[in-house]
Amino acid sequence: PRPILLTRHGESKDNVRGRIGGDNPLSDTGEIYAKKLANFVEKRLKSERAASIWTSTLERAILTASPIVGFPKIQWRALDEIYVGVCDGMTYEEIKKNMPEEYESRMKDKLRYRYPRGESYLDVIQRLEPVIIELERQRAPVVVISHQAVLRALYAYFADRPLKEIPHIEMPLHTIIEIQMGVTGVQEKRYKLMD
Ligand code: G3H
């Protein structure tokens, strides 16, 4: 059976500043992760000639993939992070202070809450459908380098987690989740490449 490897991009400069949304490069730590990931992928998928690397179209995901050589890379807009609309570039503290009602409604129903002029988790889940269809069709391993909200949704699909849990699934940085689909069900392994 062929594995699917899921990982968030390496830590970005906005991750360090606690800002959501945006499109910015990696922090120094994020760059170290990108190199470690490349090492891991090159070893893990050494004899897998048909393997491919799928990223979002955002800089932090593309830069995380960039040290990986020897495999084709495909960019999917559907793998971009949840679009936070008017909250783009804000910290959660700023949202709480300046838009308390928005903050509250999101707390109450994170799955359905849609950012003004942005997306909800349900929107993200819906736009992932073509990616999931294509992932199911692949015969060879795929490495997916994407973002927290998107990976929660993808992971939930493969791990068969209920919809309402999706926005709360733990999806740490600098960790690879390897999913194997076999006849007996889905197996999962985690590789934490950095502390
Ligand atoms: O910017 C989006 C975050 O990666 C998603 O995190 O849905 O837990 O706020 P959150």
C-alpha cells in the first residue's frame, strides 16, 4: 500500500508573530524543518519513482517543499489555508479586542463560522473534494504540504473523524503524519522531526 504523508509548512514569520492568514516566508526554524523534511522524504520515498509532492499556492508551503529534489511538485489552490477575509494579518487577540462578536461566534461554532468575506471550515471541507478524489486515485505515494485548517479536514477524512471534531484536531508544526490505507483499514504513524 502507498502512503500519504501530511505535513504543515515549516514555521512562518507570521506563525512567530501570531498573525493569521497572510502569505509570508519561513522563519529560520521553518527553514530548518524544510531541510529535515527533504531528508526524510528522500529516504522514505527513495525507491518510489512515481511519488509526488503536493503543496498549496502559498509561499510558506512552496518554500517548505523547495529543498526536496527528485519528485514532481504540484500546486493546488484548494490546499491553501482557510481564508480569513477581513481578519487577514490579525492576531487572535486583535480579533477578540476589535471584533468581539466575531470572536464569540467563532468560539461557539468553529465548524460553521465564516469569517466576514472569508471562509468557514465547512467551506474548506467542500473545496477539498477534488483533492481527495485525486488522492484516492493515486497509485504512488503523495506528500501533502499544506496548512493547519486544511490538514485537519484532510486528516479527518482519512482517519474517519466526525465533522464536528475537525476544527479542534491537533495538527502540530514540524510533524509528519503518515497514512497507509490497507485492506484492514487505515494505519497511521507520526514523525516529529523537531521539538
Ligand atoms: O489561520 C488559520 C489557522 O491555521 C487555523 O487555526 O482554525 O484553529 O484558528 P484555527
